Amino acid sequence: MQRLRTSGSTWLLLAPGVLLLVFAFLAPLYVIYQFSVGERMFAQTPALASLTGEATSFTTQMWSGFLGHDVQLKVLGGSFTLPLVAVGIALLGLLLLTVYGSKLVPRGGGVLAIVSALLLITPFLALPWGDSFPRLAELSSEGTDLRLFFKSVTMSMTASLIAVLIAFPVAYWLAFVAKRSKYVWLLIVITPFLTSYLLRVYAWRLILSSDGPVNSLLLSLGLISEPVPWLIDSQFAVVVVLAYAWVPFICLPIFIALENMDRRLLEAATDLGASRLMAFRRVTLPLAAPGLIAAFLFVFIPTIGEVITPGLVGGTNGYMFGSRIQGDFISSGSFDWQQGSVISLFLLAVVLVLTAATSRFLRNAGGEVS
Amino acid sequence: MSANSTVAVSRNGRRSLTTFFGLFLVALYLPTMLLMVFAFNDSTTQSWPPVGFTTHWFSDAANDSELLKSVVNSLKVGVVVAVAATVIGLCVSYPLARRKFWLRSPVSALMLSPLVVPPVVLGVAILMMIRKGPNIAIPLTGSNTEDLLGLTAVMVGHTVLALPFTILLLMPRIASIDRNLEEAAHDLGASGPVTFRRVMLPLITPAIFSAFLIAFVISIDEVVVASFVTEDEQTLPMFLYASLRFPDKTAVVLPVAFLLIVVSFALAILATVIRVRGDRRVTAS
């Protein structure tokens, strides 16, 4: 009797949240799905659109139009055309090996995981410098939307790596150098994240613009004779600003990983004759790895769909996948509902696959963050 | 303590890390400071260095009716979202933290899932639900679903976005409270609601405040979902985003930026202080 009452009130308490998410989150996603697999509607007028919206038959033509058949892989000057399916399977396989490699193979699994991770990120890594980013490998596609997606992944992955590389020493300082006041410093680091994202991004427009402080400093030093063209309205600007905007946030999971580390392990390593570098490489780094990976994903996942930063500092060069979605629905008067649905769902699918595959790291870090 | 940290960092390493941290802090705060300086720049364009000191952009901003309307809209949305996300978050967090029930982990995954969904997808989804989905509003209000577009739809979207954050603040706080306190109240004859009001609520008040503030801050800063689902209405971040993209319009916007930065800093600090004090209170009890 008591048990029954409890479970009744449980669902009564859950009802508002569940209803909200069903009607304002799951059902809308289902509507997008329906549109993405409906027959292509050429008429964009509301009357015809609502007609087709109700009575379309299932087709994957929108999806195959978006995905295409082949993908071009460029490695060190050579260019290869590969079937999309093969590339997709390879990327998923590498992702799984990265996450579960150390579990699947007892000895040497760690190395396997690291190699897979490197292979996975190489096609999406670029040196964020200059007009076009120098890169080792590159994935490209005939389809403009998919090509834009690869470009966005590259930009957001590069930004995530930069953010982690900056946040790690900061978190390290907080965990090992700062003494009693470490939580105050942590607060000082994180607080900017809670102020307006829009304005923090815009501030960089002022800094990087052709008559901004960076260019005027370089000009007055005589290092350049005219403003650097790729400082603003470029991929460079978007990557720098994305990294900047997310660094404060990810200092937290890295700090927590380092803070929760058992310090006696370091002493033990030193007692056993390990140098500081050795102890760092063999003890600190492996123990901090889940925190670092979580931090990477905490930047990567929200930035692939980024709209504001490319909009404010990206110009036409820094255009990203999220901006494309927004363009389908907002910029022009005629909405391309179906195209927009397909690319939104694709973005969602990628984010969900990444989150699911890496939830191990996210749970480790996220559980402690909260 | 100091012995431990010497093991981790050498004297030189410590010095260079501290230098790095110092430079990082400067780089972190400099852009925002620059933005605040430019709010007083006596020029319509923002080129370096600033040319003179003026406060007339502030009075210009105060007289811009479009801007003021967007501020009012944002405040309306922000307050509704903060109340809704906090109340719903509280309702959901209690069973998630305290009770075992069928479908517990799928429900909790569903509640937190908006965290990973790109706002641009959520915006598209809500827009399409209203414009192309089944007409569910008709039996409720006698009007068309499309009437929901505008501030109502923004409120709904922002509540979805803010809900995971309020849950992440409230759930651990509820879970950390000693069950014996509730059982004692129950044994002394208090009903469920009375126990909640007299025992639980006082202990989680700080968490409720910070959940409210976080939800408000999220809503007041959100532009992507809002720009999909408002028809003619504008929220403050939408107004900012639209103006910031045109160099000749930014001068009027910078005073707002100045105030927004100051206010959001104050709110962020307030939220943290309340939460930290709440932590102490719970650990003390």
C-alpha cells in the first residue's frame, strides 16, 4: 500500500518534466525526422508544404543527396576517393577502439587506444594559422553540406585541442601550486564563462579587427606593413575565439581529475626512483586522461553546432555547419524545411554517437562536477 | 601538503606555471575589459585606440525604444524560464535523488539530454513542431498552434535548455541530505508535504536560489533558439546579435554590453556565494 502510493507520487512529480520534454523536445525531433525522410517538396509555399507535410511517403532521397557516395581523403598531397560507408565504418571503429581499446586488449591496449585516437583526429586536425590551415590529412566531399561538416569538425576539434592545451597547465597550477586559495582562483577562472557568451565573442571582433589593438600593435612595431587579412572574418578567428570561450569551463573537469588523484602515488613513484618527468608521464597523465578527454568533449560537442561565433567573427571563410542550418530556416524568406531537417538530424546523430561512445569519460568527470 | 606539491612540480616548473597562470588570467579578462572601455569611446566606430571619453552612448541607449522593448522581453522570458525550470527541476530532482522506480535511468537520461543537443537543432525542432507538427494547441486554447511562435515558444525552448542545469544543481543537494531527518519528521507525525516544506525546503533553499539564477542567466544570454522561434518579437541577445554585426550600430549597443557584463558578473558571484554557504550549512547539519 505504502509502496503503491510512493510510486504514484513519484510519477506525479516527474510528470511536468517528462511532459515538457516529450512535447517540446522529443516530439519536435520526431517532426524533423519525418521531414527528413519525406519526399522532396519543391513547393515552398505554406499551403503546399503543409499538404506534403501530411502525406509524404518514406524515402531516403534527401539523405542520400546529402551524404553522397564518395569521400575524398587527401594525405600528404595524395588524393584518394573512398566510399562514404567505408569511411564512416572506419571512423566509428576507430572511435570504439579509442574508448574500449584498453579493455579489449589487456596488454598494449592503451597504446592501441592512443594510436586509434590519433588516427581518428588526424583527418580533422589543422594548424590554425594563416589563410588556409596547413594540414596532414583532410576529408572532403563533392556534396557542399558534407564538405562543410568536415570543415566544421576540423575547426571545432582544433579549437577543442587548443582549449585543452591551455586549460591543462591552468588546472595543474590550481591543483598543485595554488595553496589554500585554490578554490577562489578556480572561481576567478570560471566566472567569465557565466557572463554573456555573445559579448565575450564580440570583444574579439574588436581585438582582431583590421583597426584593432593587435593589428595596430604589430604595425607600430613594424612587423607588418598592412593589417593581417586573416585575423578577422576567417577560420583562424573562429578557432581562436571558440577555444578562448570554452577554456574557463573545462578547467573544472581537469582540475577535479588532478585534485582527486592520490598524491601518495607520486611520492611512491619518486621513492622508487622516477624523475619528476617520468612520474608525470607514468602517473599524473594516465590518471588525468579521463578528465582531459572529457574536457575535450565538453568543448567539441557544443562547438560543432556553433552559430554565434562564426556569425560574429567568421565572415564567409569561417562559416560553419550550424550557420548552414540557421541559413536554411532564417536568413532567406523561403525555408528549406527538408534540407534543414536532414542536416540538423545529422548533426544531432553525430553528437549523440560521440556522447554515447564516450559517456564513460563524461560520466567520470560530469558526476564529480555536479 | 607542501611536500606533496614539491613532488609534482619543481621550483622552476612552479615559477613558469605561475607565470602562465598570470598571463592566462590577463588574457581571460582583457577582452571583456576592452569591451567595457569601448562603451565610453567617443566615436561611432570601434577602432584602436579609443579617441575620447563620453557617456552619451548610455543616454542614447536609454532612449532607444527598440532596445528597451527587447530588454523587457528578455526579462519577461528570463523570469518565466527561471521559475518554470526551477519548479520543474525541483519536482523531477526529488524522485530522481530519493526514490528507486521503474525507468529511473532512462528518465534521468531524458532530463539531462538537452545538455548535448546543439541549440540550433533544438531551435529547428521547436520551430518545425509548431509550424509543421500536429495542431495540438487547438483543443486547449481554441487558437492555432502557430500563435505559440513568439515569446511563448522562446520560454518553452529556454526552459528545455535550462532544465538540465537546475536538475544538476538540485539533485545532488537533495541526495546529500540525511534521510534520517525526513524519517524523523515522518515518525513525529508530519505528512509528506509537511516534511518537504519544514525539513527539506529550508535545507535546499540556497540550491533553489542558485538554480533560479543559473536558469535566468541561461535564458537572458540565449540567442540561437530564440532567433528561430520568435516571429516579430526580439529578445535582448537577439537585438545585440543583430546590431553587433553592423559596425555603425555597435556604439549604441556597447553601453548595454557594459551593464550586462557587470550584472552577469554580480549574478554569477551571488549564485556561487549562495551555493557555497548552502554547502556549509548542509555539511554542518
